[in-house]
Amino acid sequence: MTSSIAGVASRLGFVLLAAAMLLVGAPTGPAHADCIQTGSVVDCAGPSPGGFNAGAQDNLTVNVQPGANVGTGLVLNNNNVTSNLGTIAVGSSALGIAAGLNNSITSSGIITGGTGSTGISVNSGAVVTNIGNLTVGDTGTGIALTGTGSVLNTGSIGGRSAPASPAPAACGWSGKG
């Protein structure tokens, strides 16, 4: 009889150990794939709630893929090439795409922002092409170009007004060029 009790105890211990291993290895939240950098190329695909911040890096190629949903925006430095084919959504007073000098940005996707946000903000030497939809909240700016550069918009730039304040969003640039 002792061998039967020992066998049951052994099997029970194994089952408890397997159950504990499954619980420890189970994910604690939803899976997501933030923007991933490989060398000088950054790809944002699927849900990317963390967005991308280039830190001190220049000369990157940043691709927001179709179907991607980028939160917190893209923060870039100088001499980058960026293509948005997906969605970039930021909150109030945030920047959808913020870039330094000599950047080329093309957006045929969607950029949305909350109150006081800016869809695309760039500095001198920028070439910005918006073919997509850009919408910001009250007191927001669609595309801001500081210094010299060019902006071509064949898409839409619009504003969303809060119920208490129906003023439209500003869409324009500051600087020369």
C-alpha cells in the first residue's frame, strides 16, 4: 500500500509543479510590439504604444507600417527619412512626429492628437509631404515648420473642437521658406 500512496503523492507533486510553472510563465498583460530598430532602420508594426525616441541618433529610416498604431509619437533628430503608412495617435500637448534638421517626412497614414498637440513638427531643411489625414484638437497645429524647408499637403489637415470650446485648430507653419 505504501507504494500506491507514494505514487499518488509523486503524481500530485508533478501536477502541482506543472501548474505552478504555467502560472509563472503566463503573460501578465497583452502582447505588443513597439517600434523595433535594426541598425539604422526602425520599423513600427502592429500596436506600438511606446512609439520611438531616437535619443542622440541621426540618419535613421523610420517606417510606420500599414496597420501599425503608434502611441506617444516619434521623436527624431537630424537627417532622417520617415514614412507613415499607419496611425500615430498622441494625447494633449504632444507631438505626433517631432524632428530636428534636414528630415524628409511623408505621411499617407493617419496622425491624430489631443488639445494643443502638433501633428508634425520639424526644423530647417525639412521636406514634409502629407497625403494622409492629420487631425489635432483645440489650439493644435497640423504641421509646424520652423526655419526653411517645404511642406506639400494633398491630404487633409483638420481640427477637433472640445464641446466647451468650438474654435478650430490652427494649421500652419512658423518661419521662412
